[in-house]
Amino acid sequence: MSDNFVPEGSLAEPALDPLIDDIVEVDTEDAQSKEAMDIEQVRDELGVSHMIDPLKALLDAPIGPVTSKWACPRLHTEFEIKALTSREYNQIQERATRFTRNKRTGRMDRDLDATLMSLLVCLDGTVSPNFRDPQLAERYPNAKSHEIISVALLPGEVDSLASKILSLSGFDEELEETGKD
């Protein structure tokens, strides 16, 4: 008997097929070149000629909210808006979520009120005018800050303003549409 004897039927039994005994080599060069092509495609889409070290990019990033302007043609003015922080966005989602008991299953269902979500995004993402200003409260009595927005602006304007704020906050079109549903 040889030193390599393995009982028949054992899991350690050597393969009888010489093709199975061959070591299968994985060509990692193909996987790496695919990854490099994907990175190059992202660079082209972003218009970036070279990638910056991610740590350096984070260290060099401006601190503070990103701001922009949103034009309201009907009112012949521009609103100053800012990007929402993760904390602000999560709080808005929480405030816009309603829980109702499902009569059939008895479970609590979560429903996102898309209209309230848009109004709250506008409320927290608009720097100027300040929708919490006491002068606006006098002009629109008995209205909460987010309700003032729905009275002062047309529905399409609210939607456009909320979309611009969400875009500034890093959300793309797909996520914005999800938030509206």
C-alpha cells in the first residue's frame, strides 16, 4: 500500500478524472481590467481627468452647508437654499411618516406623506426667506410654518423648490421620485 491510500467513498478520495485534477487558474487580469474600465467610465461621466485621493478630498472639502439659489419667476425673486444634513433629512422623514393600524393584519403600517415631506424639505432647506419669520406668521395667521409654504407658493413651485434642495443635498432624480411617492 502507498502512503497516499484513501478509503473508497471518502470525501478525501482523489479524483479519477485527470481534468478535475488540473488546477483552475482564474485570470484576475480580466477582472482588474473590467474594474479599471468601470472607473474610467465614471471619470468620463463626471468630467474628471484624474481621481483624487478620497481622504484628501474629504479633508479639503468645504465645511458647512452647500448653498445655491432657486428662482421663482412668478414672484420675480430668488430664494437662497441649502443642502440638508443627514440628521435634518432623517428628522424630516420621521415627521412626514404616519403610522396607521392595518385593520386586516392588526400591524402598524408606515406611510410617508409626500406632500408634507416636500413642504418640510422646503422649510428646512430654505435659508432666505425664512419661512419661520414672524412677519410671515402675521401675513398667514393660523398657519404653521410648513403650511405657509403651501399657501404662499403654488404646488409646482413647492415641488420644484423641494427637488432643487434634494438635488443640492446629493439625491439624484430616482431618490427624489421615491420620496414623492
